[in-house]
Amino acid sequence: MPRPSPAVHPALALAGWCPLSPAGAQTTQLLVEPPWTPPVRWDRVTLTCQGSGTLGATTWYKDGQRWWLQGPDRFRVNESGTYQCDRPGTGRSPSVSVLNDWLVLQVPARALLEGDTVTLRCRSWQDNPVTSVSFYREEKQLQQFRERTELSLSPLRLQDSGRYRCRGWVETEVWRWKESAPVTVTVHVAAGVAGSLLFLVLLVGVIVGCHWWHRLASRKHQERAPQEPPAPPEEGEVLYTHVTMTKRTQGPTRTAPPQDTQVTYAELPGPHGRPRAPSDIYGNVLGH
């Protein structure tokens, strides 16, 4: 029977299979059926190239080399390897590695969102028996099962992102320990949660900006406002404009008895232009 092909496997990034990138620009995507990543050869995997351009204009790459020019937009994989496709309008797709190993850790081929439930499954070559399966994230063991080969993560959290692998006792010609290639799992924030957080941040920014603008406008208005003129004198009120005190400085300084201040009165017309009454005294008071 055929044997698993040896290969060097880079970490496999888990991404959503959406034809639009997050920035909104259309890109080429490579869809996998069955929808598990990394796919395995014994699952009769079908790859579909999705992007703009005319049918029959797909170029396929295998292990970094151009492999099929003017190929169909989909085909069934018969060999393990790393595949990409290229469409004239949207360029080359991300790579997909089809494995043929003794032990493979698989995760769903879709975007993993915070709060989701996801199942990781550890599979042996051609689904031969495997026991004593252990699951690891980075270098930490998460679970060990005697008979089970799947691990459920629920609900997914952002801190669940990382590199996962599995190890198990696999039946080959003889029973032996095997370990899978690592798979990188990335958990994304759900769109609804991200939108709500963005809305709250923008709302707080608008409130703070409006408050600051009103304070600045009020301060400028107070600086530009003219001062109110003094109220006119009421009828019968005596207005003293100013009083000036002067001292005579003739001769050397000596002690002199206090003298009475001389006051000069200048009579002014009465209020509102009426004739002066004997009780109305207005004037500049000058001290001499």
C-alpha cells in the first residue's frame, strides 16, 4: 500500500474563505471541500479557485511552481503538495497544503469567531486506528483521551489563538507514536461586537468634542462682549466728577498747623435740562 509522503510543513494559518478581503478589495480565494484544513489526500479533496476573470483562465501552482496553465476553476486532488491558483483580475490565492501524513490535526476551514464552538480532530493516515491521543496548544497539553480523537473548544476566546498539534499511538506495520504538524488557529472578534465597540468609541469622541467646542466658544464670546455702560444718574442725584487735593510747598519744610481745604463749586444744569432748583448742586469739586 502507498506510504505517507514525507514533507516539511509550515504552520498553516486558518483564514475565512470569503472572496473579499477585510479592506473590501476583491481577491482570489482557494476553497476546499471537504471544508477542513489542512485537507488530506485520502478525503478525495476538491479545490475551487474563486475570483474574477473568464472561465478557463485559471493558472494552478504546485509547490511554488507553475503546474497547470489555462486550467479549470476546480479539480480533484490526486497528489499531496501545496497548491495555489491565479486569476487574471485578482491575482494569486493563498496557499493550501494537502497532506498525506501518518497523523494530521484538522480544524474547520472557515473564519473562527469569538464565542463559536469549534472541533479539532486528530486523524491517522487512511483513518487507521489511533489511541491515547493528546492535544497541545504551544507546548502545553490540553487534554489526553484513551479512545477519543476530537477536542471541542467552546466558547472560543481570543486567547485560544495559537499553534495546535496532536500526538497519538498509531497502528502502522507496528504500533508507534506519531505527532501531527502544527496548525495555527486564529480567533477573530465577532463583527457585531467589533461594530458595537467602534460605535461606543466614536460616540464618546463626539460627546467630548462637542463639550470642548462649546466651552471654547463660550470663552471667546465672553472675551469679545463689550462692557456695559454705567447707568445714567437718577433725577436729583448729585454727581461728583473728581476731587483734587493740593498742598503748597513754599519755603523750607516746617511744621505748620492744619489749614482748612478750599473748595470751589462749579454749578451745572439740573437733570433733564430743567431749571436749577436751589436744592440741586452739581459741580466739580476742586480742593486747593
